[in-house]
Amino acid sequence: MAYPRWTVPDLLKVSTERRIDELWLYLNTFADFLNRATEDHARTTTERAFEIGDETVREEFLAASDDRLLDYTITLPRILLNSFHVSAYTLFESELFLLTRRIGRKKTQPFDVGDLKGEDYLEQAGLYLLKTTGLKLSSFASWTKIREGQTLRNLIVHSNAVPSKQGQFDLVRRLGFTDEPQFRSSRSIPISVTTAYCHTFLRTIKGFFAEFYSAAGDHL
């Protein structure tokens, strides 16, 4: 029986996809946990409130339970999902740099991707790949979405997820991360990435690397 012959690009692609799948599993795991915790809290709150005979005590208990419910439905999802997006983007950037450096070593380039001047890591990687392989990352189908993910990551990391520039406001509105009336009344409220967006961004990363390995396979 003949077995398929794995090339180096094949192995690298599998490794990249495995790392993305690990993040996918992590995302689904804590999303399920939050859903179960919210349901359990609602059920136990109802059961305990029913057992409290004193109306004043019952109202105080329900008010405290409402605060806890906000933790499960707003505070924890915001912390976890915003942090998840930062992790997902970091994975994307580190994988891209790893592959870019590998290409440079294979071509025995006298300079490293980090030696190039650029506004950010993506621009450095794009310039390096253009010089060494002729690949233009900005022509990839997912490039615009990758750049949006980068802007969102920077907003979370450098501004504590609170938009302050018009481009940031436009982006979070476009992605649906705002309660519009509340957003208009107070611009100091941190945005919260959604679970749906996190899934979409993981698909975007996967699509980018599928295109990258197809275009750059001979250079790896």
C-alpha cells in the first residue's frame, strides 16, 4: 500500500492548522461553560428566591443575583472574548513571521524580516515576502479582514477596548460590537468582541494560511 509523501510545506500547513484548531476548541469550551453557568445561576436563583419568605430579604437576594448574572452575561464574556481575539491575532502574526523567516533562511537572505522598516509587523512581513518571493499579501482575499483584526487587537491592548478615534468607532459599529444607544451616550464604555466574530476571525486566519501555503509552498 502506497502512502502519500508529505512535503515540508504539507507538514508546516498541518502544524498551523492544528494551532488554529486548538484555539477553536478553547473558544467553544469556554463559551459552553459560560452558557451553562448562566443557566445554572438562573435556575438556582429562582429556586432559592422561592424559599425566602420575607419579601425584603427576597428582593435583596434577587438584586445581588442580578449583579452576578451581569458577570456571566457581560463582564466575563467581554474579558474572555477580548482576550481570545488578542490570542488569535498573536497566533496569526507569530505563524506568519515564523514562515517568513523560514523563507528567508532557505533563500540565504543576508537580512531578516525584522530588519526592514515598516509601520507594523504585517507591513514588515509584506515587504520581506515581496522582496524575497514576489508575493503580495495585500492581494490575498482575506487581507482586509486580517487588517481589521489587527486594528481590533490594538484597540483592546493599547486602549483597554475603549474606542477614541473615528476609524475605531466605525470599525466596532460595522462589526456590531456596540449597543448603539448606550454607545452614543457614553464613549468610555469598552467594546466586547462577540463569539460569532471570534469564530469568523479563526476562519479568516485559516483561509489566509490556506492561500499562503498554496502561493508560497515552493519557497518553503
